[in-house]
Amino acid sequence: MMLGYARADGRKGIRNTVAVVYLVECAHHVARRIVDKADDADVHLIGFPGCYPNAYAAKIMEAVTTHPNVGGVVLVSLGCESFDRERLQAHIAASGRPVELYVIQQTGGTAATIAAGLAAVARVQAAIADCPRVPMRIDELVIGTICGGSDGTSGITANPAVGRAFDRLVADGATCIFEETGELVGCEAIMETRAVTPELGEAIVACVEKAERYYTVMGFGSFAPGNAEGGLTTQEEKSMGAYSKSGSSPISGLIKPGDVPPAGGLYLLDVVPDGEPRFGFPNISDNAEIVEMIACGCHLTIFTTGRGSVVGSAIAPVIKVCANPETARRLAADMDINAGRILEGEATLDTVGEEIVAAVLAVAGGERSVSETLGHREFILTYKAFEPIGPACLPTRMRTTA
């Protein structure tokens, strides 16, 4: 039986992390030194580097600092940035979590703030040490998936195996999120047929068309040189491989970063900004997209790779599934599951899919993923802009509130 950490909003976490948060790049070093000196696997560094305010960044930070895997927070501000630190502090406090705020310009500089922040971490840890553990069901889990460093094997082994795992998890009532709309160009008509309502199908087509426009205006696509070197031949091939991670379950909704799905099912996360293209690359790195999935409530992320990736994530564990058997051998110490065995005839999509489900339940139950054990806690948050989702995007909400 899984045991989760009970939170005041009714959700349950699979970790009890203390987040140390810098609110501008000028406070990054101080916050990092606090985390380094704490030297604890459950004290994580996250932050927003920008000085100019951004509604998207504020929404994501509010969602991440009150994520069910977060038990308490220490905020570190320089003092003259535009991020509304008092609002964030109040938001966290209202969630029932202990939170402390330190402003470097008022606390006495680098050394004084590091010392004060380190003491604050200890107090927050003490406050959450006795957080109640309660039974947690599969249908209370939120799981995301992303692919990175894809190659010619990704769409044959790891990605469809994740699709099999998603089908099983959705059938058991879990919430599963797939994304990368910029890498799903060409698959919109297929996804439209899987939408639970015609209106949702139309919204999915529109969001992929938006992604295609954004990429076209910015002068690049999601097909990278590394993909070609790894054996992928066309954008269509890459899109179909990325799409296969979604499995075959009906698509219950379309969400944007920071939107928490209202019920179990399969959801598409739109990560490409709204409005005129103005923020550069929509998906600057895999970890930026993982952060957006965490902001949507993901307890953990399934990360598939063919060329190889060593990253993990702060706040929510990452389970890495390797598509390429040669990569799996070279980077064995960084992978949780070797889906390349499918290519060598040693496993099937179904058996690897079951292994992924078992890994999800084990990590949700407290077992550390490989990236967690290695100390990977990557976190990236930059500028974007989104409009609220429309009523057609969450027909599930209408069913649950009717």
C-alpha cells in the first residue's frame, strides 16, 4: 500500500520536500548556498531568474510551492526585484505550509542571509517532520511524460511502452498528462478523434496549429540535429513517436501550465505560449517542460530518451526509460528501465509497459528513482504568456460539477 503525505487541500504528496526559492537571479547564489549547506536530499532549490514581472512565472511558482510533494518553503529575495514576494508568501501560508521569507537587502547580505536561511530550513523541517502519512490510491496519482534526446528507436520501444503504461494507469483511475504540442504537429487530427467531446477535439486541433505557427514565425522546428544523428528522418516520424507516449485512452481535457486536471483521465498539456511569438523558444529545455507538468500537479514524470539524458527534477521524481539498447548499456547507471530490450527481442511493449507501471508505483511509494539517488534536482522557469483555457477544454469539469 502506498502512503502519501496529507495536505490541507485534500491532495497527497509522495515526497515531503522543503523548497528553497530564489525570486530573482540576484538571489540565486544565496539560495543555492543554503541548499548546499543543508546537504539534505529533501531540500530542493527552485526559482525564477527574471527581474521583470510575469504572470505566467507567478502562477507556476504559486503552483509549485504548494505542490503536494512540498511540505514547506523558504523564500529568498534580493529586495528590489518585481516578483511579488508577499503575495507568494501569503499564498503558501494559506495552503497550511510553513513558510519563511528573507530579503537579502534587509537581512544583512550574503553571509547573514545564508545563515538565516539555513536556520529557517531546519525550523521548516522540524515543523513538517510529523506530517501525517495516509493511504494513497493509484487514482490519486498524477503522472506526466516527456521525451528528450529522441532517436530512431524512441518511437519503436520506450514511447509506445509508456503509452501502454498510461493506458493501464488511466484505466485504474490515475491522471496522466502528455505534452510537447510543438512535437505533435501532424497528429492533431488523430488526437481530435480521441477527444471525449467534439468541442475538445476542435480545441486540440487549434492548439497544435498555434504551435505550428509559433515555430514557423520563430524560424525553427522541434526536429533537432541530434534527432537526425540518432536516425530520425522526418518531423512526421518524430511527431508520431512522441504521440505514441499518449497510449490509446480517450483524451479527457486540454490544459495549460499551472492548470490541475479536475479528475482522472488523460490530458494534453499545451506548452506553447499564446499571442504573438515573442519569448523565443517555447520549449527551451526538457526540464522547463517538466516544471510545467509539476505545476499541473504531477507527482512524478516518466522521461523517455534514445540518445541519452541524465537529468532529473526538483520537487517531483523522474523515472527514465531508455529506448536504445546501446545507450542503455553506456548510460546504465542513469536509467531506470531499459526499453531497448524490445528491439533486441528480450521484452515486449506490454512487459516493459508493466515495468513502467511497477516503477511508478514503487517511486510513488517512496523508492528513490535513479536520478533522485544521483542528486539530480534540475529546475528551469522563464518567461511565457498564456490565456486561460476555454470551457471546451475541460468537459471533465462539467461532468464532475453537474
